[in-house]
Amino acid sequence: MNITLNGNTKTCDNISSVAELLSDLTLNPETVVIELNTKIIPQDEYNEQKLNDADRVEIIRFVGGG
């Protein structure tokens, strides 16, 4: 399956959910916001939210600063 991740094509073998994608990318789910096909996905739905071929995923990361 191929998805568009932050504007780039990514092949997702053995990845079927948003949570699995974050794990594969070694990202902490508590520090990101996921937009899937222009819809914000609540963090408590990451495990249930399935990915499909040609989905568009945007990952926004929180960055601290001052």
C-alpha cells in the first residue's frame, strides 16, 4: 500500500493503522497531530483508524521553544 505522507509517497508494508505508522516512524503519539484525508484524527482513535491505499496523511509535530 502507498500513502502520501507529508507530501511524499511512502510504501506501508505491514502497516494498517495510524498507531502502527507512528510506531514505524518512531514518533510519540502524544506529541503529534494527525490529519488523514483533511480530517483531524483524535489521539484516542489512532489504534482503530485504518489506513488505505492512496490516503493522504499529514503529521504535525509539537516543538517547544522560547
